[in-house]
Amino acid sequence: MTRKFKLERAHARIASKATMFKVLKYLDRRRVETPLLLIDRDKIREKVSLVGSGIRNSRVYYAMKANPDRGVLKLMDSLGMGFEIASEGELNPLRALKVAPDRIISSNPVKSVKFLKAAAKYGLRSFAFDSMEEVEKLARFVPGSNVYIRVAVANEGSEWPLSRKFGVELDIALKLIDYAREKGLNPAGITFHVGSQCLNMYNWDTALYKAKALWEMAEREGVKMSLLNIGGGYPINYTKGVVGVEAIERNIDRIIRDNFPSDIEVMIEPGRSLVGDAGVFVSSVIGKARRGHENWVQIDVGVFNGLMESIGGIKYTYLVENGGGKKKGFTVAGPSCDSFDVMGAEVQMPEPEVGGLMLILSAGAYTTCYASEFNGFPIPKTKII
Ligand SMILES: *Cc1c(COP(=O)(O)O)cnc(C)c1O
């Protein structure tokens, strides 16, 4: 069976030609059961070698919440990646892979006691914090460990902001650094997160200058830090081209060189940018309808089983099988009976056929890990190709 998809120049800007070629070849050779997430291992390899290469003294820790698929973790491990984790559920598969504890950090500012005990037992030594309560837990369960304070930074222009939940202002941060030291922890440095899918380069500038101010405040109190953890946030292409990793890192590297000690240790925690554009969802069109003035198309992957981020504003690129004709606007919805299960309105695409396939590009991050079996629709399987 030959599957026909019309690739436009715009599509090649979202998923690379090499990735699309592999996906189409995979679909040509077999009958696939949908929904299915295909992950291009070569794309992940390419991103792993790119991310971090522009920032001196940096080490990359994959934020595994973006895609904790066992195959993905194995690949990351074989490529020598570090890992950023938040829970026992994320520690367990790394333990099974025998990832050395010095390659694992936890930057979730609030960690459960159960997780801290497991982390201590396995030998983790690097943790984020942003409260007195967390300092007390860390001092008790992982005494003497290296801790870094999460500061609040601007998340404007990030499509998935994270700043409302975590991070403190500098005066509080300074008090917490002192408190950590008093409790026998090593206040090693500072962390922030500019927001996920950050399209505003300026967020890194303001975050780094804020970190520099705190660094100097701490130094005046006699605390000499050594670590800057710049979190994640590097964006990928969903429907339009975004600023590349090279340009972002060139800017970050320059600011770090100009404002921090030359022997500073830098941690980077990318999630989305390492796996996002390596993934392509293969879904089936299960129905169409004309309701009011809208053309609706329903597919077997939706908000509840993989495309959750579409309700937060992420817009995906959809590729229609046999779609050569004129485009029109469709409301694209998932399979469930819930009215939240709508991914987008006025999505321009050629007329899809019921029973045909629909590909969704850049679907490797924050998709299957969010999925549930709500309403009886399956969580998509993952296949690494
Ligand atoms: C989610 C998260 C990341 C990864 O963010 P991306 O935007 O996917 O790169 C990194 N660090 C922390 C602490 C996070 O919570």
C-alpha cells in the first residue's frame, strides 16, 4: 500500500525532510494501527549533539517529563545525556538503566519526602528549592547536598509559561540561600525557567541579569556560588519557524562570559527541544461533519490522549493523506465526547477522507506522557524508527 502525502515547503520547516522520509517509508511498508507516535532516533541524536554545544562549561540534563518513553530514555542514556527528574516515578526507569547518580539532578522545587529518601539512597546530590520548607526537607533527607535556588523570571512570550507556580524574588532568594547554608546544605547556585516553548529571546537576558544580581548579593554575604542552571525552554517549530538553538545559545554564552566567573558550571535542562520535532503522530480520520458554519474533522488522537497542549495554545501542523486539493478551514477535534476535546479552529487543510491517515508534526514532547484512556480511547503507542 502506498500512502500519499503532499509535502509542502512549509512542512519541511516543521519536521526535517529526513524525518518525514523515514516516517513515510515506515507507513508505506506496513499497515499501522493508529494512534501511533513515531520517533526519529536520528533527529534526537542531532538535537543532542547540538543543544549545549554553544555554551561553554555546560552539561545537558534531559528533562524527562517531556517524553519518558523507555526507548527514548535508553537512547538518551546511550548518548551520555544527563537527566532532570521530579519524582520516584522518573527515578525508577533510570535506576533500571543503571544511570550513574551524578548524571541525575532534580530541579522540581517541591519534592516529596518519599522521593527524597529514594534519591538520597540512589546517591543524587543536586536539587532545586524555593522555600524554607524545602530547605528543611533537603537538610534532613539529603544532608550536605548541593542546592540551587529557583528565582522567578519573566515568562512573557513563552507559549507554555511556568513562572506563576515556581520561583522567588531576589530578597527572599537571598534569605533562603542563607538558611540553606545555616542548615548544612551547600548553596551551590541559581536556577530559573524562562517558560516552555520560549519565543522571546529577551527572557534569557533578563533572567541571566537577575541571576547575576543575586550572585553578587550572595557573594557580599560571603556565599561563593559555582553553578548556574538555566533550565529549559528552547522552542521548536510547530506551525512556524522559530529562533534556532544556535542563536539562543550564542546570546546566552556571551552574557554568561561577560557577567559570571570564567570557571562557572552551567547546567541546561532541555525537554521539548530534544524530542519534540523528532515525533510524528499517525492518526486516523474517524469522522467529519458540517455543524453550523464550521467544517469539523475528528481524528483518533485528541486533547485527552496526546494533544493536551493544544488547549494551552500550542498549534500543530496536520498533514492529510491524499490531500492534494484546495484547502479550507477545519475545526480539528479528538475522538471523545467532551467539548474540551478540540485542538484548533480554522485549521487550513485539504479535504480529509474518513478512514484516511492524518499526520501531526512535532508531536514528540508533552504528548503521550499526558495521555489518558478517557472515554475508552487508547493511549498512542510509541515506536522509535
Ligand atoms: C519542564 C522543565 C524543563 C524542560 O522544559 P522545556 O521547555 O521542555 O525545555 C526543565 N527544567 C525544569 C525544572 C522543568 O520543570
